[in-house]
Amino acid sequence: MKNIEDKRLLGKLALITGAGSGIGRATAIRFAKEGAKVIINDINEKGAKETVKMINDLGGEAYTAVADVSNEEEVKKMVEFAYEKGEIDILFANAGIADYNPFLRTNVTFWERMFKVNFFGVMFVTREVIKRMQKRKTPDDQLRGKIIITASGAAKEPQGKMSAYSASKAALVALTISLAKEFGKKRITVNCVCPGTILTPIYGEQTTKEQLKDLDGHVHLEHKPVGDPEDVANLVFFLASSDSDYISGQAINVTGGMIFH
């Protein structure tokens, strides 16, 4: 298999939602380079297939699973498809949306959409995976699996005109901690990553790093004012690897030092 690194995830099966672009795509490619077989989910079929092709071109193994994570029935079918490929070792519940709107201009429909994708989308897929994962037969000294969730730096330091987004992501931090406490006894770790400003399509295809730098108004790593998807993928890989087996219930920042708690 060409272009493979240390194969730290060799033999593992990972399901990644929102992997048709951005952080999900970067993580899927990193996982594949490390030897994992990857199920690529996205609501955008073209994006999902492009990610699969990138992995195949590296000599990896990946499968497309198009589904809207906010639709419970579609999530159930997606997870069933994934389990046809084997036992899921790693779930990266990453799919999400962002929008900016002054609080007084947001209506119930706006809030419902934000929570349906960002919170319920994660809850649906996590529930379908974890109910199978907890029954997995593994040696008593080994984990049954790992759940990793994409929250946001806005969950810890909410921004103005982002009340719905910030609240939906803060709910994911609470969900992470609760699930870690409940399923640790089942030998499942649950952690979340909290990215800051990352150059992904969520900000628009034409957005430049300089424009994103102005978005936050302050920079602590002057040499790198805005993160790349690979910066988050590196942390997700660590949480997926055996190096993090004693870490659970954590919400870890990837913000270039913009958030300290």
C-alpha cells in the first residue's frame, strides 16, 4: 500500500460523518494512511465520492455512505451499511453546519435546523454505533471502541451573532462528558475536539486565511493565524490511536491558543 505511514490504525474500521470536505476529509485521509478502512459519510454525494477516490488513489480502502445525519432513519441505514463492512472501532461524528445571525433575527426554524444537524445528528449516529459497540466481544484489558465528536471552540467561548451554533456545540461537550461517564464501564472512550477558526468550506470556498484572521480579532500564533483541517485531523488521529486509551470525557481545543479553557 503506497504512501502509508506507520499504519497505527491497521485493521481498524472507522465511520466518519461529514467526510466529503474539510476536517472530515482530512481525517479520513489520515486514517487511511494509517491503515484504517474508512466509511465516508456526507450528505453531498459528490464530495463523499471525491474523498473515497483520494483514499483509493493512496492505495487505501474506503466506502461511500450518503446520508443526512439529521434524518434518524437514514442514519440507521448508514450504520447498518457500515457494520456490513465489519465492527466499527472508531466513530468520528463530525458532520455539522454553521451560520451567523443576530439573536433577534433568528426564528424557531433556524434554531431547530442548527440543533437537528449539529446535536441530533451526532446523537443519532452515536446512539446507533454505541449500542452495538458496547456488546462487542473483546479481551477484558482492551477497549471496545472510540467515539470522537466535533464540537467547537464556540462551545467554550461563544461568539456574538452565533447563539444557535454556540449553544448546539456546547450541548455536544455536555453529551461527550455524559457518555464518557456512562460507557466507560463498557470500555468505550468518548472525547470531543473543539476547533477554532479552520480553513474549511463551512466559511465559503472563496474565503482566504487573511479574511478569517479578521474574523476572530486576535491571534496568539502569529505564524499561523488560521488552522488547517489537518491540524484537527492530527488530534482526532491521536484520540483514535492507542496512545489515548486512558483519555475520556475531554473537550480538547484546537484553536492556536485563542481559547485557554
